[in-house]
Amino acid sequence: MTAAPIDYRAAYEPNGDGVIVDLSELGDKLMAYEDISSDLSMDQEQKLVDYVKAAMQMSYDRVSRRYSHWKEADRAHDVYVRPDTTQFREKAVIADTRAISDTVLTYLMAALTGRNPMFQMEGLNRKSRKSSQIIERLLHQQMRRTAGEARIAQHLLDCIRYGYAPTKVTWDAKTRTNQITNFDPRRVFHDPRVQWGDWEKMQYIIFSDFASYDSLLQSGIYPKLKKYPSLRNRLTPPAGGWDGHKWHKEAGRGLSIDPAERLERGSSNSYFALGDSRVYDECYIRLAGYEVNLPQIEQLWLVVTVLDENVIIRFQLNAYGRQFPVVIGGLYHDAHKTYGQSLYDLLLPLHDVATWLLRSRIDNVQAALTNLMFVDPTQVSINDLIDRNPHGIVRTLPGSEPGKGVYISQIPDVTKGHWQDIEAMSGLKQRLSAASDAQQGMPTAEGGVRTATEIQRLSQLGSQRLGVLSRIISATSVRPMARMMVANVQDFFGDSGAIRIPDSDSASGLTDMVQDGYLDFNLQDIQGEIDYLVVDGTLPLEPTRNAETWINMLKMLNETGMAMEYNSGKIVEEAIRSMGVSDLDQFKISKEQTAKGPTPSQQMMMMEKLRGANVQPQGDIQDQVQKGNLVPMREKSG
């Protein structure tokens, strides 16, 4: 028998369910982008705090499963040994995992930040072509000013080490500059109901951090702190009560401190005592209008900041529109997972095996050095054997013969093959990571690849594997980061600005705007539809980035008689740039120097070339004289 259908219409009549907090009376202020944290009632404030706490807890329950993996990744990456370690074997740690990580990081940095300008943009229509050229140079200038390369390097390192790299992209109104902020993944809690890469579907994301009260007050973005001076007093114990705030209590590494731990010296009322830090949680939320009793609004993108797990010190519309100002990067893209896999997830099992092999080798050597002794206590003084020194005395009982009461057993060297096993583990890690010996700048293993051509070929194949990763990161992480930066510039930069344009900059369409090495622009000049060009993952290991490739090209053109059909000067310039000389134009002869004609040394050089020629037609000489490249010698009189 078929069950009767559920009458959902009767069961769910509108009755106010689903309202998180009623903000109907504050709707006008909220829609005007005002901070309404000071206008909230105690009940409204508590409901919002409970919402943020519940959201953090839901995320923490999922992300905390990764904490043990990340802790092991930290241990391997730092090659960390506890300072209080007493056993010598515990100090032996395999370090090639860190070397592989550094190699992959070097590759990604070269591929993603090695361009000039760093972020290459394209206008999606004719009107925005000039705007894209201005913005890409403006972003390049901002990245140089704010150590943006270091921020991106940390982002990529988090991708490699954790497989999860949450990074904020915000606007600093004081400096009129984009700001990239890296976060420990244990301090970020995103909506776990979305799969990897579907970040635009997130309902919320929370950034948890610690800071002194004065720094929060001086930031200027929390006016409620100035309005209520009593908030200077701590509202919760240093440890806090939320599970998500336990991230900082990782013991034993010694590389960071617990900002909530009290280590006071002197007065307990000192504002500068360690442990006086305040926990604050910045939560970006996407809510439906009905959830705040504003049914006429479809969606609200909000930012809520909670201080000490109790007080709302900021509550307003998200200034960045309908997006969260965050980029979440990963190394291996997998759309079917909530969290991505890191490089250390792949390498750690082999790392642990190699470390065990090394430590067992040490144990075997130590045992062989000390040997194993069998002693008859009825014939030999055991205390003398334990406390013996090179010139000590071993007492024997009366009537016993020397050497009869002691037997020394030789320990066999059963771990002599462990070095080969460790090298095998290293080889497996290189296969997994595509970071070969050649790419690490080390000679190839004995019996392996020997010729330069073979080494270059294998390096190129490894580069192709790493190039895939760089393209994925470029598309899924760097691209949204660049888009956010462009949007911030267009929305917040202001009416006018100026950027430095070096003489070597060959951007077409900007020449008419450059005066005295600077380009002045207004708000209209940076508008338009602009997008980021995904990098192709090319590295200096590629043939086109090798100076020898360009030199061989010149030789081939000369040998085949095709040199006249190509611009040899341009080929030489590319060869020099591939050597690492980026600002080649600074060495060029100026137009004023060219107008003066060749220098005496240049004349002598050209004369030597002419003398060395097999045949120099008279017509060619006269042609060089007419061009000013040769100066005819005066004939001697009489």
C-alpha cells in the first residue's frame, strides 16, 4: 500500500521560524554600511555570538581531524628535535623531505611570481585594454611595497605543507594598498558543507586571532571599544572556552608561544604582560534576509567580530560585496573532498621509514661499540666493569683466572645496508614529488643519468609535472587573489594616483600618459572588465629559459645561412635575459651617444673585423663610411 504524501504545506505554516536575530529596526543603518554593534541589545548580541560559536564548532569538528597530520608535517618540515632530548638516536632525523619541499616551493615561486609585472592582466574588451596595463603595473608596485612575494611564498608553503592555505585579501585604507594576510589553517574555520573549490557556496568563514587590546583600539575599525572603555577588562579566562581556540596550545616545538599564557613579571595589572592578549573572531556570513527579519532583502553579506567569546565589537555589511575576502589554496585539486591533500601527506610515510632506518643504524653502531658482555659475578667485580675507564682495574676473586669470568660478544652489523635503503626511500620521494636531484641542484646518483642532455630531458619531464600543479594553483588560487585585488583597486583606490614606469617598460598604449618616468591616472582610467592571465608553468629549466639554447640557435642560423632572415640582436637579448639580467635596457647606448658616432675603441674593433675578412668588397667599405661606422684614414702628403 502506498503511503500518503506528507502535507508539508500544513506542517510548515509561516510562524517566524528561521529568524536568527531580529534586525528589522536596524535595517536602514545596516544597509547604509554602518557598524551597528553598539546598537545591538544584549539579547541580539548573545544570539549573534551563539551563531558564531555554533558555526565555529561545526567547522572545528571537521577540520580538527587534520590537526595531527599537520603537526606531523610541521615536525618533518622543521626537522625539529626537542631541546631536552637526551637520547642521541632521537636527534637523528632525515632532512631530505624539507629539501624536496623547498625545491617544489622554488619552482612554484619562479612560475607564479617570476613575471614582470607579477600579475599579468588582460582587458576583456577594447575599452579596458589600457586599464588592464595600468592596473597590472599598479598591483606590481603594491606587491613590492608590501612584501607581497613573501606572502605568496607563505601561501604556497601552506599549500605544500598542509594542502590548505586560507589567505585574506583586504584593502588598507590608510596606505591605499592591497593587503595579503596569511593564516595558520588551525585558525580558520570555513563551512564544511562545501566540497573543495566550491568556496563561493560557503555560508560562512571565521578567522580566529589574538591581539593586544591597544592594537585593536588603535586599528580604528572597532569604534565600540572607544565607546565602552570597560571592554578593556578581560571578559573570559585566558584559555577561553571555545574548542576552536585551542589551536595555539601545541606543546613542545618552541617555535611559537601561547599568546594567552600568563608569564607576567612585575605588576599583574601591566598592559604589557604576556598573556594579556585578547582573542577575537572575525566571521564573514552570508544570510538570507528573512534570517534577520528583513524579508524584502534576498541576501546579506555580513562581517561580525566577536571579542573574548562574548561581545560583538563589529557588525556591518561586508565591504567587499558579494564575496568573502579570502582565497583558499591547495596543492592537489580534488573537487570530491572537503580538504585537499598536501605534499607531506605523500612524503611522511616514507620520511618516517627513512628516519627509522637511520636510527636503527645508529642503534646498531652504538651496540657494536659498547659490545655485549656476559659476566660471572662469582669471579669478577661487576661494579669495576660498570665504572671502568681506560686505565681502570677489574678485581677478581681469589683463585679465579683473569678473563675466565667475562665473555664479550661481538654485535653483528646487521644494518650496513640501511644507507642504500635510505637512498631508495629518497628516490621514491623524488618520484612522488617530481623534485629530482637535478632540480635540487645536486649531481645525479651513481649509476644513474650521466649526460647533460639526459639530465636536461628528465628535468623538463619533472618540470611538466610541477607545471601542472603551478597552473592549477594559478587558476584556483592566484587568479581569484588577483581578481580581488583588481576589484579593491577599482572600488577603493580613490580619484587619482601615480605609478613609476621604468624606461625599460614597453607597454603599448601608455606612452602618451608617461611623463618624467611616472604615469598619472584617474579613477576612470582603471575601470573596465579585467581578468588575470593564468600562467603556463614555465620555468628557467625549460629550454627557452636556457642561455645555451639561444646561443646554439644563433650558431645554427649562421651555419645554415639563415642569419639574415632573423633579428640576431633580439635573440642575443633573450639569451642575456635568460642568464638572469632582467633590466638589460640600462646598458643600451643612448640616442645622444649614437648621434656622436662610434667611439675610437668601436672603430678599432670594426677595423680588426675588416682586416680579418677574406674578401672585403670596396663597395661594402664605402657603404660603412657613408653610414658613419668607419672613418677613412687621411692620406700622407708627398
